[in-house]
Amino acid sequence: MMRYVWMTWNYLANMLPGVLAALALYGCLYPWRRRRLKLSGLSSSRRREAALALFWMFCGGMAMLTLTPWGFSLITVLHWGWAEPFFRLGDVNLIPFQTFASEGVLLYTLLGNIIMFLPFGFFPALLWRNFTWKRALVTGLCVTGFIECWQLLVGRAFDIDDLMLNTLGALCGFWLWLLLKRAAPHLAEGFQVVEKSVI
């Protein structure tokens, strides 16, 4: 049990620099975004802006976690440096479920790959109108497809298992939003932009 707690903590610690960078970028772009909304006659509530900031932070953390080589930690690199090449060719696995057959942490890996991508289906549905399950599917497939192709260039692996499970995670995020919408429709609607006269 402690092993999984430590692994999760390590993932979160590696995400932190990306989270902070994304939050800083969100803050820099906030005045520009507000002006654009105002010119369009729209308004974004504080609740929506908080959710949007969380989504930005998650994306920044995921970029740091998934687009860097194995063992890469920005905090460690800034302190000790990085001796290995950043870009190098990785491996390819196109056989479904092969990765999980060889790993000792099957359930953790399965759930981790799905849970990590829940926000890519949940937040777009929460923040933007007309986000359907088909768009969630395409979003999950495109985002994880890009990540898997990129990982091939930084010494990691293009893995068909990750592609399938991460896409499923985005779909599960959309279904989670559907549950929220049915359970609390007024709460769900409060996260989208509205015409300025309505607020």
C-alpha cells in the first residue's frame, strides 16, 4: 500500500512545476480573455474561472509528467543537472494488454491510466457548451495520441494500452459530467459563459 502512495506522491511532485507554470500563464492571459469576453457580450463567473484555472493547472502538470523522459524531474534537474540526452528513440508496443501482463502493479496501472485522463472529458464538457461524447472520444484520442508519439521521441514508449485506456479515461470524464448534470443541473450550468445581461 505504501508503495502506491509513494508512487502517487512522486507523480504529483513531478507535476508541480508544470502546474505552477500553467497557473502563471493563466494569470497572464486572464485580462486578455476578459476583454475578449466583454467584446462578445459574454461574462464568465468566478466559479467558471476557478474551474478553468484548475484545468489549465492539470494540463500543465500532465505536460510535465508525460512529455519528459523517465526519471526527469525539473526540481532535481535544476539542482543536479541532467546528464542523459533529452531526445532519444523509445520503444513501440502495438500488442494490446501486453504491458499489463508484465507489470506487477496491474490495478494501479489500469486505474491510473483511466483516472489521469478523466479531466480531459470532464472539464471541456463542464466549461463549454455542445461538448458531446463524440468530442470527448476525439479529444481523448488526439491528446493521448500526441503524447504517445512524443514519448517515442524522448526515450519512452508508444503503447497501445495507454492509448486505449487514456481515451477511455476521457470518455469516463464526460460520463462523470453527465452524472453531475443530472444530479445538479443548475450547478453544472453555472460553469459556462453567459450573456452579460444575464449575470
